[in-house]
Amino acid sequence: MRTSCACMAIYIVACASFLCALCDDQQMRCSEGVWWGSEVVGPDSLLIAARYEEDVSWMALHLTGVMPFVVYNTLDSSATHHTPVRNGNEAAAYLQFIVDYYNCLPQHMAFIHAHRCDAGFDKDADVQLIQWGTIPSFASLNRAGFLWHIHLSQHVRHLNKNDYHHKAAHGITTAWQQVLGHALGPLPDELFVQGGSQFVVQKHRVLAHPRAFYHECLSWLADSTELSSWDKGMVFEYTWKLVFGEPAETLDQNVWD
């Protein structure tokens, strides 16, 4: 009898330890040292940087203790945050973050390229100026960039101004047929967009699609062969606004307007 009780006690302790380990693992998976919180800029906000091999020392120097951030690497497979998908430029890193942390996303997210300054966006200073409580649910972060009007449907595609617009229309149409249209519905006739692929988005916009959708997009980046890696990244550069619920026929809102 005593032996049975002792075995039962050992079993209970082992189960409790296992459950605690699971909880600790889930907490680590969702916070990684608490990325966001009341002590940082904005309520429940996070900066996600897509890195290939850029120097990101500016982030630790200027943002530690000021703005929570995480760097997603596509080249360094030993990094804490890494995407094995090396197609699609920054889109692979953005999608990998969403897939990894879909169940514990922060309220506000800023997706950026890892270099310190581009398109008039001086990141170490500018991200501290974001008014998280008043910005739109989705908005561009680029202070300067190309404004595109792309004709997508076949009956108006001849109106595209140059070869780059024609190439963009072909890439978006291809992606729409293979992956995006499953969730986003019919292809719009035309698209007004600000390029640059750096933006803020709120949690509820991301959660409008199931995690499986983002995983499917990530798999498409990895496996689709009809478009080049660069072209697949371009597709997402021009369609993030549609993925996150913005209308095709109006130009993106901008954080700095």
C-alpha cells in the first residue's frame, strides 16, 4: 500500500512538472522575455524587422527600453527568430512572424526592413513618434515612396503605363489565382498602393484570416515556381493592404499624414 502511494505521489509530481514545463514553454513562446508592455512606447506594441544581413546594431542602441522589437532573419539559421523560406524578400519574415505568434499577437505591429533608414524613414527616431492610439488600423510607414495605380483585370490591363506595371499586374494576378483569391475574393479591377512594404497594422486586421491562410502564403513563397523570388515579394508589397482589409480603389493611409 505504501509503495502504491509513493508511486502515485511520484506520478502526480511528474505530471505537475510536465504541465509546468508546457506552460513555461508557451509563455516563452508568446513573450520571449516580454516584448511589449506598459513600460514601452504605445499600448501593447511591437516592431518586427525583416533582416537578410543588414547591420541591426542601431536597434539595440536606440530602441532597447524604448520600443520593443524582434528581428526575423532569413540568412542566419542559428538566430532565435528565423524563417527557412528565402523567397519573397521581407514577405517571408513577416509571414513567419504571424504564423509563429498568431495566438499571442500584440495589439499594434509595425513591420519594417531591418536597415536603419530608407524611403525617408529614419527608423531609430521615427518609430518613437508613432502615436499608436490614434493611427489607422493599417497605414504605410514610408515617408517617401512610389505611388502605384495598377490595372489588374484583363479588360483594363492595357491601361498600365509601363512594363513594370504590366509585370506587377501579372504577378498579382498569378498569386491571386494560386493563393490570395482563396481568402480575398475576386481580383479587383485596379489597385492604388504606396510601395515600400513597411506598415503598421492592428491585431484584429491580422486575425481576420485564420493562421492557415498565412501558412499557405508562406508555403506559396517557398514552393511556387511561376514567379521569381523577387516578383513574389513584389506581389506582397502591393497586396498587404488587401490582405489586411483595405480597399483596392483608394490609396493607403500614411502614419505621417
